[in-house]
Amino acid sequence: MSQIKPPANSKRSKYRLDRWSSGRLAVLGVRDFRVFYTGYVTSLLGTAMSAIALTFAVLDSGGTPADLGYVFAASVFPQVIFMIGGGVLADRLGRRPVMLVTDSVRFGVQATLAGALFIGRPPIWLFIVLSGLLAVGEGFFSPALGGLRADIVPAERRHDGNALLGIAQSGTSVLGPAVAGVLVAVTSPAIVIALDAASYGISVLALAALTIAPAAPSVQSPWNDLADGWRQFRSQTWLWVTTIQFALFNLFTWAPFLLLGPILARDYLGGARAWGIVTACLAAGAVLAGLGLVGRHPRRPLVIAVVGTFGYGVPALMLALRAGLPLVAAGAAVAGAGGAVFSTYYNTVMQQRVPQQMLARATAFGTTGSYALGAAGYAVIGVVAAPIGLGRLLGFGAAYAFISSAVVLGLPAIRSLRWRDADTGVKATA
């Protein structure tokens, strides 16, 4: 178990470290986690802001729902293609070097898009190309992050680190849309995209400041590393079962919700401001749930995680019923809370059950499988929704979310998995 040692020549630093070294937030006393967390939160805030700006910039440029679907597909599909290779590369070369390169590239991509928006209204193909380049970067960044979590947090604090990272993702999603809505109204989408570019620069500085040891060189070929990662993924029944669940969930439920939600918000909820409220409530639910998860270690973490997935279908159901803004926003908050529960315990179980040197590859296989169908769905949802009807499509997605969660919850691979006290040094609680 690693110990946190404050600088001997700084009483103020010692006090601050001691303050964080007890209680549920003790993980913030780990220097590398704290430094990374600062840069990561900043980058996430920029991304949350730019997502709102990008959506309405496409629509304001004359883009149709199908065009928006192509942009969304471009923001996910390359990520799916490159993620498995990114996982192999991160485990071979080290998680931090891969993340440094990808965030440097994304800084340049967002700076280019901001410049194009300053000049005028970019054509749809430029939105698609630049979104695709961002997605390539995410394809390398995400699996590396899955491994870096274990590099910068002691084993006994990884659950708390996962919870705080989830809070960061959700909290920035609350603040980002609100800030972006104001900035877009007062200035322009170009300003918001430029701020996102700057946030990637701050993330690069934080990653460069980490003091983790370099990765040990691999003694086998990349193909053998890939095969080892696949065997590890396949051997974890809970892992491939939840991957299948989310592959179809992203196709049937979440991709339609994200794509059709802004359109329905424009049609009957009140436009961009209403959709900003919905996305803010989605994130607010996740923040509140994440705060409650810090320090809690259930005996059956995957049971609790899958229970959380029942909330995902609620906002899609509310939109399918053409409910008012308060009900749609409340449904989004329920989905956000459920997502925080699932993500926290899923990542913790991953770190407990998968060897640390294979975490990036296991993350890559799981994430690729989860996103692949949803990415393809973005390209056709806008076309399919027209003859079927937006409400019917969202209603089907909500039904799948509820039924799939019930099926997965009943599987022995989910119900039998217990918290591994030996890996964390923390006794499980009810």
C-alpha cells in the first residue's frame, strides 16, 4: 500500500494533504491523481461546452436531421475503429504518452474548427471531417484512461477515484451546457470551440506533470498483445455480457435519444434552452449520485450497477409520450443517476478483476463493442425516424432499456460477483 508523504519543508502543504488524507476524499491527497483530475476536469468542461455549440452550429448552418446524424456518426465511428489498436498501444508504450499525443492533436483540431467558424459558416463536410479527427483521438485516449486510473490511484482508493472521475464527467456536463448556452447567445459558437481547444492544452500540461513510472517494454508482438487482451475480455463473462447489453442499448435507446432529443426540444419543448436544461439535469442526477457513491463498497457491485441501468430508458420514454419539460428533465436526472452508479462500479470491478497490465486492452474491447452499433445507428436514425415517427422510435428504445436491464440482472455472472476485499484493503458493506 502506497503512502502519501507531504513535502518536509512546507507546513501549509502538509496541512492540505492531511485534510484530504482522511475520510471519503482521501484520494485527492494522491498528488498524481489531483494533478490529472485538474486537467481532466478542465478538458471535460471544454468538451461539454463545445458539444452544445457544435449541435446548433450544424443546425444553424442549414443542416438537416440527417446531416446532424452524419456529424454524430463521425464523432463516434472512428473512435470505434481505432479503439482496440489504441488499447494495445497504450499497454505497450504507456498510457500517459498516448494521452499526451492525442490531446495535443485534439487541441489542433478544435483550434482549426474555431478558426473556420470565425471566418463564416463551414460546410457540413468540414464538420464531419473534424469531428472524425476528434473521434480518432478519443479512440486512443479512452482505453489509455482506463489503464491510467490504476496507475495514479492506490488500489484501496480506486473506487473513490472512479466515483470522483464520474462526478467530474457529470458536473462538467451540468456546467458546460449552461455556460455554452450563454456564450453562444452573447458571442458565437467559435468562441466556445476556441475555449475547448484551450482546455485540451491545459490537459496536456497536467499529463506532462505526472510522475508515474514509464511502461515496461513488451516482449511480444502487438498481435500477441491483442490476442492476450481478447482472451482476457472473453474470459470475463460479466464483461462481455454487459458489452452486448450496451451495444444494443446504444443503438436502440441512447443514440436515438441524443439525436432526436434536440429536434423534439426544438419542435415542442422550447428549443436550445430547453435541451440545455434536459442535459443539465442528466448531469445533475449523475453528480448527486456520484457524491453518494464515494466511500461505499457493496458486496455485489454489479447487481447495484445493473440496477442503475433501469434509469437509462426514462427520458426516452418521456419524450416518446411528449411529456412536458419538467418530466423530461426529471427523467434525464434519473438516467444520469443510474449512469453514475453503473459507471462507478463497472470501472471498479474492471480494476479488481482484470490484470493491471491489460486494463487498456480490456477497456478498448468493452468500449468498442458498446459503441459500434450506436455509431452506425447515428447514420440511419435520422432517415428511419421520418417514416416510423420520432415518438415510436424513442418508445421502442425505452422498452429495450427496461427489458435488457431485467434480463442482465437475472444472470448468475452478475449476481454472483462479489467485491474483492483483498484487492482494495477495504471491507465490503451492505
